[in-house]
Amino acid sequence: MGWREVRAARSGILHAMNAMESNIRILVADDHPLLREGLSGMIAGQPDMKLVAEAENGEQALQAFRTHQPDITLMDVQMPRMNGIDAISAIRAEFPAARIIVLTTYKGDVQALRAIKAGASGYLLKSMLRKDLVETIRSVHAGRRRISADIASEMAEHMADDELTARERDVLSRVAAGNANKEVAVQMGISEETVKTHMKNVLTKLSAKDRTHAVVVAVRRGIIDI
Amino acid sequence: MGWREVRAARSGILHAMNAMESNIRILVADDHPLLREGLSGMIAGQPDMKLVAEAENGEQALQAFRTHQPDITLMDVQMPRMNGIDAISAIRAEFPAARIIVLTTYKGDVQALRAIKAGASGYLLKSMLRKDLVETIRSVHAGRRRISADIASEMAEHMADDELTARERDVLSRVAAGNANKEVAVQMGISEETVKTHMKNVLTKLSAKDRTHAVVVAVRRGIIDI
DNA sequence: CGAAAGCTCCCCCGAACGAGGGATGAACTG
DNA sequence: CAGTTCATCCCTCGTTCGGGGGAGCTTTCG
């Protein structure tokens, strides 16, 4: 079914720790079972942390948050049925105090910016070591924000850049699908001239040499999916 | 599957295994510590399997294979310092009987084909469930080949398609980087006409509508990296 | 209110692209 | 040996891109 109660029972240590008052209650939302397993194992190894629920998409994450109201939520950005960013926004809308750490494979800076804007308190790469992870969880739980160093520098690099507008992203996505400007125009019900204007803005904003390059840059930065 | 069932199955197999003493010795090669953690936990939960070594890149995987000669190797395709495909080739060159299962995030069919050609016995998506994974490990250990269903259908879809030649991939990569035909020509020391010929072939082979689309299709299929 | 940002549309024009053709030599393969 | 694939180069020609302008309109926000 949806999110499932975690088999915390397998760890004897956890039972002992249940008596302790300061458990960090954690929700993990990721569509990869293996990665959830890894996080689960990592959390099980920390006596002050407890995994209270898992979710495999954004909707489940929201539901699970309502049910369990965890102290910390580890959230993947790329998930089916409501992505991580939207899930963060939805959760923060209902629970403004929610502390959410974004977990991702790529260091697409736009994703990072969006996640932070949506209210994430931390942004980590999946390639991080266990030590960094538990440190970040404790840090965020203590009320601090934690952004990993390479993410921060990536973000700084593009801070000044304009983000693409919704319309520009729409155009670029259709271009990525192999549509000519004229075809995009018909699909969107606007004139070809307008499409060209949008593409001109996209090329400028992304510092791309041509439309192909623009698509590549946008995909790298997590602006569009292909 | 509920935890209680796992528990029951575990003790049952455990007894049997104690008598037979035939552990499946496993090597895990993946650059993500968290994923290794997940796999490690999964393997630890199977009484007939034992993790004998871990590697975080292709070179380490080869070294570890030489040292431990595992029954099964779980190998990620995308790793720094020698990728999974090359590692498979290298290992199979020394140990033709090696049974290797490829583990990947994407279902780029070309990656799958290359992995199979390099000598992999299985090709799995990281998004698979634990059950499928252990089943596949046992299956491959028993000498069968296992390719997950959606991978197989993806492969079948493009079986008839021509693969791109090395030259065509080179051209396409440079085009993806935002180079015009003329620039690619200079970089490769050939004429622009030749570049256009290569691109024409690429567009035909990938059934792409234009160069931008070709790059997107090639990335999706794992033909080029961006 | 007035400024700013976003979406829309229009012009010109040179460069780049892509669909047609065709051709040659090298290298591998049955 | 003939056949095939690959890489290279050449031609034409219509279409598409993309850079350079300008401009009207609505919405948002201080």
C-alpha cells in the first residue's frame, strides 16, 4: 500500500532508546526502496534517532507527515506523484515549523534554490557519507540550516542568474521534445514570434550557445526533465 | 511482505544453510555510500548471502574481485575511475565465469545492451524491491540470466535500431555541448560536410526530429552523458 | 500610483540547419 | 573475392535559427 510503518522492532537498541526522551523522529520519503533501506539502516545505528514512517512519493509524504508529524523529514526531490519540492511546499503550508532536509543525487543548483525557497532546511547529496548525514540531521534538528559545501558553491555561481519563467520552461520543454518554434507556437496557441522571443530569453538566461545547448544546461541544472 | 514472514523465512533457511554451508559471497560496487548501506542491510537480512567486499569505483571493484573472487558482483554502471561496463569487461577478461549483476538508476537500453555484451548476467533497476533483488541474486547464482521486465521491453524496442558509431557519438556529444557543425568540424579536424553527414545519420538512427531532440533521445537511452 | 516583470507580437537579415542527392577509399567479413 | 560498414567529402536548396531592434498589455508589488 502506501507508506508503511517501519519495522523498527528489528533493532533491540531502539527499544531501549524509546525510553529516552530525546529521540529525533524521522520521516523518509524516497522512491528507491534500496535507498530507504540504506537510510533506515543508518538511522537504526543512531541511538538518538528513530524512523517513524516511510513514503515513496510526495503525496504519501504529505499524508505521512500529517499522521506522524516527524521532527525531521528526509525528502528526495525526484519522485513520482508529486515531486519533492511540491511536497515540501505542501507540508510547510500546513506545518510551518516542519524541518525538511532535501536529499538528491544531482547537485542541480536550481533544484537547490527551489527547495530552499520552498522551505527546506538542508540540502544534501546522496553521495554523502553517513557521518555528514547524521551530523546534518542533528544540526537541522537543533534549528540550524545545513547546505553542503559543493551545493552552496554551485548555488552561489548561479545566484545572480535569472530563473526561467513558467512560460519559458514550457517552451524549452517542447523544444527539447524536438519541436520547431512553429510547432511549439501551434501547441501553445501563440505566435511563432512569441516563441522565438521566449527562446531568445532562455538562451540569454542560461548562457547557452544554441537551443540544443540550452536544453542540456537546463537538464543539468534541474530546470527541466527529459 | 510483512516483517513476521521475513523472520519466519529467515530462520527456516538459516537452519537449512547451517547444514549446507553454501553462502552466496557478494561484492558490491557502487559509489553511493547510502546505496551500499542499503544493499548491505538487504544482504545481511538474507541468511544464505554474505557481503565479502565493497568498492566505490571500477578499479576497486576489479581489485576486490581479484582478492575475494565473489560468487556474485552487484555493479553500478555509473562510477568514477572506470565505469561499470569497463569494470565488467576487465573482470570477465580475467575471470570468465564471474557472475555480475548490473544495478542502475536509469533504464537506458543502450547501457543495458552494453552491459550484457560486456558479460553481465543480470540488469536491474535500483528502484526495484528487495524481493526482486534477492530473487535475482539467487537466480543468477544458480546460473540463470535475469533481466528485469521493463528493461527487456526497452531493449526489444530498440534491438532493430542501429547503434551509433564512435564517430557519430563523438559528433553528437560536441553538438550537445553547444557547438555548431562548423565548430565540431574544426575540433575534430574534419570538414563541416562530414559533420553534417554524421548528424544526418544520427538523426535517422535515433528517429529524432532535429539535433536537440537527438541529444535528448541519446541521453535518455544512455548513449551519451551530459 | 508608478515601476518592474512577464507575456505577447512585429520587423529585418545573415547564418545555420537539414533533406535531397552522389562519391571515394579503407577495413572488415563471409 | 565480393559485400558491407565506416568515415570522409562534395553539391543544391528551402527552412529554421538566432541576434538586433521596438512595442503594447496585464499583473504584481512597494
